[in-house]
Amino acid sequence: MPERNPILITGAAGEIGGVSRVMVEMLLEQGHPVRAFVRRDDERAHSLRQAGAEVFVGDLLNIADVAAALKGCRRIYFSMSLSPYYTDAVALMAAAARAQGDIEVFVNISEYEQSYMTFEKMTAPREERRSWLGGLVTDWSPQHRAHWISEQVLHWSGIPTVNVRATIFVENPILTWLALGPLSKGELRLPFGLQRLSPIAGYDVAELCVRILVDPAPHISKSYELTGPELKDMHGFAEDYGAALGRQVSYIPEEVDAWNENYVDSALAENPHVAEHLKTLTRLVAGGRYDVVTDQLETLLGRRPKTVRWALENNPRIRKVAAA
């Protein structure tokens, strides 16, 4: 039976194919009312209204806006773009939820390096941390830290929470728009050597979060660690990009720091928070910290996760390159 109170979805004005946007579409198709929280009343907000969502325009860092957006909602999905104020926004939403007092579920998207970011390992002596990370100087990115702290805040709040911990997304800038220039020339240039990873399609995360929002009781107080269906090295990824683009693609490994300087720093010079997150992420992947695969999504959804190839074929940026 469809939920009658509107379900609050933040980050709803993200890119087409983004998790929040897909969730809005899925919930509306199932007959659930949706309140989409957006930052600006622009063409993306108009598109959400056209789809049938109630659009709330506000600032996730303004407690009055957050409380007003939450009024009448009992189920929340929280997401926010990469921001140095991410933890502030989570804390404000938690405060508003506690004040309202009738929240049934707070679905929290949480992206950090899960095997390393435990309290025990993060508080070990520095040399032990560096040894465990393969000598990496940076222990975590500012965004990873924000997600970890946000989980602690939600736990302390007492709000019924579900943490959806996703590995790196196929749609991550490292794997999509930062790589587009070389891909147009048939080259997959990434600094990952022979490391393997199993990125997850945003669509799969969206479908699971919708399932939790529609029937939250079995999931309360649980944390799910999600990956794609299989581990692949970059040569396997090159085949997937080639299939999505309809052309031959070859993997050309690059050195991590040089890649970060050439691709991340040059593109994100005006956004140091995002740049530092992505640079740390490339170091962690190159160090083997994302060489993990789980079956949790398959168990929860009753189907295999979407493949990297499927996600690339359905990515607007990759499709644009393919059509060029």
C-alpha cells in the first residue's frame, strides 16, 4: 500500500541518472507522494514538478528550511553533493527530525573506505596506519571523514536509521567525466595499475533505498555494504568502455600523483574539497583498498547488481561521447 505522507528526498536536483533523481522517479511510479528538496528553482526543479513530485526549494544548511521541508514527512532519504559542510547538513536534518519526533526511517547514503575507517584503525599509531594503507600519507579524504562522522551523529540522535554504504560508483567523476578526453581517443587513462575494483551502479543504490523507504521496518539500525557484481582490473574496464562507446579502448596506466595533477587539480582548482576527496580516492584505489566485493545487494534485491557495462551504456556523459 503506498505511503500517504510524502517521502522526503534530498539532493533531488542532481544529474539525470543520479541516485536521488532515480529514486524520485521510482517512488512516483509506485504511487508514493514525494517531496523533492532542491537548492534552486530551475529547469531541474521544473522537471521534478512535471514528473509529479512536490518540490521544496531551500538550503540544507538552514535549519528553518530543513524543518519546513520535513514537516508532514516521516521517511527521509538524505544525500548531498560533495561539500565541506556535509556533516553540518546531516546534523541539522537529524536535529529537525528529532524535534518533529515521528520519523519512521532516515536512509543515510554513506560513502567511505569501510574496511579502514573503523575507530580502532583510525586511532592506531600513525606508522601503523600508514603501513596498513601501503604508505599513503593521507588517511582519508575530507568527504570520507564527513560520512563517517555523520553515521556517528545519526547513531547518537536515536533516529531510526539505515546506513547504505556504497563502494565507488560507476558514475564517479574519476570513471566518467574526468576520463572523457582520453576515452574520445580510445584510451582509458587511470592510475590504478593492475588493481581490481567492483564499482556499483547508481541505479542499484536507488532501487535498494526505495525498497527501504517503502518498507523500512526490516532494515532499521542496519548498515549495508554494497558493491558491483564482480571485481575487474582496468583492462576489463577498457572492454566495458569499448562496448559502451562502440570502439576499441585500451587501458594506459598512469602514475597516481601525475594523474591527480593532470586531471583532478586542473579540473577542480576552484573546489579544493572535491579535489582532495577525489585525489585521496585515487590513492586508495591504487593501493588496493577497494579490492572487495559483497553479495549484500543481491541478497536484498533478489537479483545480481547491474554490470559496469550496463551503467556505462546508460550514463549520459558516456553516451554523448559515443554519439560524437
